[in-house]
Amino acid sequence: MASIRSREGVNLSWQENVADQMREANRQSEGSNAVGVGISLERQSSWLDCYPQIARVFPGGSAHIDGRIRQGDWLIKVDGRDIKYLPLNNIKQAILGGTGTLVQLEIESDGAKFLVELMRRPNNAKGESGQNVSHLHDSIPLFTNLNP
């Protein structure tokens, strides 16, 4: 394991362990048709010292159907794991999974935190440009399409 470092009182060796677990989950899902919940994420800073924000909730995705997650909300945890210091690609891989499986997200909205359990599912919605939303590159979409 990497050396123990501290940042704002947080033990980064724990965060690195979470990143390793997420990379392993990614390796296990490679070759499968991983799908997500219909959100994209962005960071308000290039530093990893802030939680990612929901950049977009795509129509037809699980998050949109559930209705509680909104653009501008903050993603705090994925399946109980704090994701503050993780790169967006690692967070994306933690959210993606097999069709019909569940993922639990902790969201902060207007200062209140809540848990949302969403089913991973494909989303064949189109973005404003007519592209499949899984191919938009302005942020990291968290679902894939069955029909590329």
C-alpha cells in the first residue's frame, strides 16, 4: 500500500485503498456492458479537495425517474464510501455496474444529506446535439447505451 499521507486530517491511505477497490471493481466489469444511473459529474476545482457536483441529470435515467437528485447537488458517497479525494474516473467506475444492480449514493442538496438507492440501467436518451448522451465529453456521463 502507498505511504500514509495526511491532508486536512484525512488519512489518504484509506482513500487510496478505496481507489484500489474501485479499480478492482472496474477490472471485473470490463468486458461487460456496464451501465449507470443517468448523471454526469464535474468538479468545481481542479483539485481533488472538493466533492463532485451533479453536472446533469439525463432524462430517462434512474436518477431522473427517481426525481430527488438535481443538477447542482453534491455527491458525497458511493455505496457508503467517501469519494472526496478520488478522481472522477474512479467515481464513475464505482457507480457503473451490471444492468439491474443497485448503487447507493449519498447526496447533499441545499445543506441536507440523503441516501438514494438507484438501479443501474441503460439509457438510450439523446442529448441536445442528437448524440447518445454516453458520448458527451463536457463531463463524465454515468451510463452507457445498448445502441451505440
